[in-house]
Amino acid sequence: MTSQSIAPYPGVRINSFLDPHPSADDIELLLERLDLRYYREESNDLAVSVERRATARVVLYVKTLPEESPTSHFRVLRAAVVTWGWTVASEVHDDRGQWDPLHPESAWPRVEQILRAGQAEGVLVVHQNHISMCAAAYKHVLMRVAAVGCFTELLLPEAEEPAR
């Protein structure tokens, strides 16, 4: 018998076999993340055809803490690009730690500039938290990317917690 595990909070593990009764908070967070995942997938479907995504040029975007190296994140993203048959158009690193991706000191506007200029069809990010930890700001960015006919892809989908 197999079970599916998810980790909506660091240190908390919901397992349908070992923990059949997750807390209400765990369930609420998981449903919110699944809602964000659905929102992103629908935005992508409306903005970009499957054929266009198959050979996409993408911007790799990484947000780190100040003085944290983005090297390992970019390495993992580049490996995913190769696996999916995409091409890296640009790499953008943000170490300013702003929660609002559209903040003037954020590097996210550079991603949007590349997408609007037609230099890439999408953006690849490790996890939604690299864009924003705020669900409303994250959805707003997804809408802006889709509005220019581009897609947003995550290495770790919204329902998965990044490793700490």
C-alpha cells in the first residue's frame, strides 16, 4: 500500500496512510496552494499554446537572501531546462528580499521586461516563494506574465514545500 505525502509546513508531514487526520490548518494551507497551482496552470493555458511551450526560451529567476549564493538554484533550474528541451534566454537573480515582486528595488521587473520584449516565452522559478510569499502578489504576477502571452513554470509545484 502506498501513500502520498505532502509537507505544507516545515516540520509537519501529512501522510494519508500514517496520519489520516491532518489538522484544519494543514488542510487549509494545502487547499490554498492547490488553488494557486490551478490558477497558474489555467493562466499558462490561456496565454501560451502547448506547441510554443515545447520549445520555449525561458528566463531563470531566483530570489535569495542577501549574500546567499544563487549558484545551486541556477544549476538545478538549468538541468530542468535541458530535461524539458527549453533554452535559457536569461538569468535574473534577486537578493533584495522584497516580499512584493513589483517593488522598485526588486529584480522581478527585469523578468517582465525580458518577456515583454519577446526575448523569452516563459519564466522558470524554483518555487512560488521565490516570486512572493504573499498569495495575492503571486497571483498578480501570474496574471501579468500571462497578459504578455507568456507562462510561469515552477520546479516545485505550489502544493510542495521547498526543502529547508
